[in-house]
Amino acid sequence: MKVWVDALCINQADVADRNAHVLRVRDIFGGAFSVMAWTKESEQRDLEFQGLSQPGEHLELCNVVLKLYGKRALEEILGVKERGWGVDDEQYEEVMGLVRIHNVDVLVFNQFYWEESDDSDDFGSGRVHLRDVLAMELMQLFRKRYWSRLWVIQELAVSPTMSTVRWGKLTFNLSTLQAVCEILHAQAKTEERMHEELWQELKPRFDLLAFISTWRELEAAPADQGRQLSDASIQELKQLEQHAACSLPQDKVYGLLGLFSLYVTSAVTIDYTRESADVVGEFLSAVPEWEASTVN
């Protein structure tokens, strides 16, 4: 089995080696059996401040629920969809058993806390809901430098559906992270909370995961229907580029080339010794929908 590690497999000090690998990224990550997004671990004091015993513990619970019971059950445990009480009681008990096994002391399903209630058993006695703890957990995860890298957009978009995220000692599916973010994002918009600071911070990462889903749908479409990015998808990609970072200015173009057609990739000369303005000029000539002000 071959293992690819970016930091080790590309000689960043060798311009020729960097040039040779730009268009190989899509093939390497797209042809992999699985891709692991390794984000390292948060500092313990940060975790304790947020009330987390270890990074990813609530995402791991969601990973198990999604795998065993599907997205509807995940929406129910997050309290976003109403659960029909008295229906599927066996499944409910199984899911509650998972909550206990994972030692996650939060409210789930459509439990909630009444400040004026004396019933501490049913309404949580001040405990917060799983979806609110998940939002804080996501904030910690997405503050990791990994998610701000521009190359990650392409690497994860073309990666297999069974790709995973490694955070601290825990591993969960990338598809679980996508599902959780999709659910929480939709709920925040429904509750008109997207203007709040937390959700504003999370939105660029939500958009990244949504774009990955869009790209995978595009790739799954029949070839005769065309597999080029639509104008709307290009606009989404432009927004992601604006929130992403790279160490070399040429990578603002090179890091995204694998997401475009052969017509675009063949129109851009890959050479890190060239001025970035020349690289951008070639890219804009091939992709006129892309405004010059967003690539600099």
C-alpha cells in the first residue's frame, strides 16, 4: 500500500518538483482509497474552557448515529426534526444507549431546559443541547490551520466519499462532518442566527463542505451532461478562495486548477518562477467568469 503525505512527498525547495506535482494533486487525492484530514489536537486548556474532555467526542457520537441510523436520526438527536414519540421506541433506546456509552452529558432529541422548572431529570437542570455543544466543538476544529489552506479545497473535493478527519485521538468520517454542518447551518438560518459571531466564524467552513458536496454531485453526473463548474459554483469557489491562505501567490491559481476542465488547465503555464500576475492573467483569460479582483 502506498501512502501520500504532502509535507514529505513534495520537495518545496525544488521548483521543478513543485511544478511537476500541481496537476497531479487531483489524480493523487481523487485516486486514493481514502484521504485523512489530520488536524492535530487542540490545547487542553482550550478544550476545558469549552467543556470538552477530548476533541471530537460529540462528532464521534454523530458519526455512529449517522452510520447506524441515517441522517433523519441525526436530525432528531440534534433536536432539529421532531421525533414522533411512541414510534421506534427501540431505536430511541438504542440511540440513548449510545449517548451514555460515549459519556456525553448533554440534552438530545427535543429535550430542552426550562429555567423555571423544578424537574431536573426531564429538562436537564442547566445542561446544554448537543447541537449547541457541537457548534462550539466545530469552532475549535475549524480554527485549526489545516482548514484555512487553499489546497484543501481541491484535496477534499476530489477525495473519496469514505475519507476521514483525524482530530486528536478520534477519527470520524468527512461525510459526518458535512452532514452535521449542513444540519446546523440550516437550523441557524431558520432561527435567523447567521448574523451572530459564532455562525459568522463557522460559515466559510460550512461553505467549504457544501462545495465538496456540489463537486461530488458534478463528478457523479453522466459525462454527456457536461462536468464543468456552473457559474454559481464558480462564484462559490471564488468565495472560498477569498477565505483561504497559501504561502505562494501563484497557488491562488495553481491550487484550484484541478477543479477546472482540461481547457483551463492547458491554458495556464505551470511555472513557479513566473510572476503571479502573469499566471493570474492566463487563468482569467480561460475563466472570464472569475473577476480579477478576487485573485491577487
